[in-house]
Amino acid sequence: MTAKTIEIGNIKVGAGSPIFLIAGPCQLEGLDHARLMAEKIAEACAPTGTQFVFKASYDKANRSSISTQRGLGIEKGLEILGKIRDEFGVPVLTDVHEASQCATAAEVCDVLQIPAFLCRQTDLLLAAGATGKAINVKKGQFLAPWDMGNVAKKVESTGNTQIMLCDRGTSFGYNTLVTDFRGLPIMAQTGYPVIFDATHSVQQPGGQGATSGGQREFVPVLARAACAVGVSGLFIETHEDPDNAPSDGPNMVPISELGALIGQLRAFDALAKGL
């Protein structure tokens, strides 16, 4: 797949560039934990020279239950992300859930991410686009891949073409997602880089009643397949102790396994792109 190039800091995304990684814990847990994760991700990426964007959410506004943790909030969360950006010299990404959050988040973040459930929310897309920041739009589990062309045009209408389209699986019955890899080159026909979210593609939404389940053992399988198709980047959430993480633990890759996985993925990526 070929796509126009966008730039996130010093990372070139698309147009045959090697894959980059969007990685971090699902939910911000504090500055010390964010530092630990950024350090470990950098160590995992270093042997292959893989560039990464640090990802973590200050608010998980679409949790399965009212009883589950949402996060630190926008003020504290952005303070932490700003420190990670400055201390580690890496771009940072977070989710935005309301149009009113976009300008504030853009003061700190290099990438604003539109959650899958909100990918058709016009006001949110326009507000995100108006910041001029790179925008990573998750494809809704309920959308066909070709529907993302209309989503991209909403952001484009602001004059912002720093757009990435991200696949995170498609609803398949109850509490289950499936990945249709035909959707990746179909979304790439928009001309924008395509990202594959290997973490949430193995999620079982609401599968544990008050929380979502997941099958993290399939993250490497799907990530390798996406690299073989030729995606521009991969979204992989990681944690030092996923089973005790406050959000999406069943889907997250243990940080101790990330380095070996990146090595495999870079090999598949090089083969697919002839690098």
C-alpha cells in the first residue's frame, strides 16, 4: 500500500517508510509510571531503530461500566504527557472525546486520536482538524472500510491533511471483533496512511460483564498479518503488568515481550515494502 507522507515530529509516516509504533499504556496512571513505560518502549524500539509515538489516555470516556476507572483527567493527564514529550524527545498522542477538548489537548500533544465510537461525530472531527495537529481516526467497529473516506473528508474540510486512518476490528456478533484485512488497502485508497491497532482488534467488548475481555495472545498474529499487507504503522498498547492494569489489560502486550515482537514486525514490514 502506498500513501502520502505525513510528519509527526521527526517521524515520516506513509509512502513506503518503515513502520512506526504508537505505543504506551491504555490509561495514564501517574508520572512515574508513564516515565517507566516510555523508557521501556524506547529500549524495545532501539535495536531496530523503530520510531514511536507515546500514547496514553487521560480519560477513558467509553468504559463498559460506571464502576470502572476513567483516568486522571485532562489537566493532570496533559501535564504528564508534556513531561514525557520533553524528557524523552518523543511525540505524544491522546484521545479526545469532545470538541471542547481539542484545542487544549493540541497545546501539548502531537497527535489527537478520535475514538472509534466517535469517528462520525462531525463537530469533534472539525475541532480536531482545526488544530492543525496530526489526527489518528479509529474506524468505528460498525463502519465499512470505504466509509472512512467520508470521515477523512470531514477533517480535510478544515484544511488539515495530516490524517491517519486506524483499523481496530469490526463487530462480529456479540462481544467479539474480527479483522478483515481487505479493509486496510481499501482505506489506503483515500491516500492517507493506515494504522493497524493490534491491541483493540483482539478486544472482547463488554466480554467480562462490567469490563471488556481480550485475547492478547493474538496480538502478534494480527500485527504480523497487517505488516504483510503493508500498513504505515502499528498501534500496540503495553504494560509491565497487564493483568493488573486499570484498563484493557487483557489486550495489552507485556512490555517484556515488546522488543522481540518489534523485531519480527520490522522483518515482515521490510519484506512487504521491499526495504
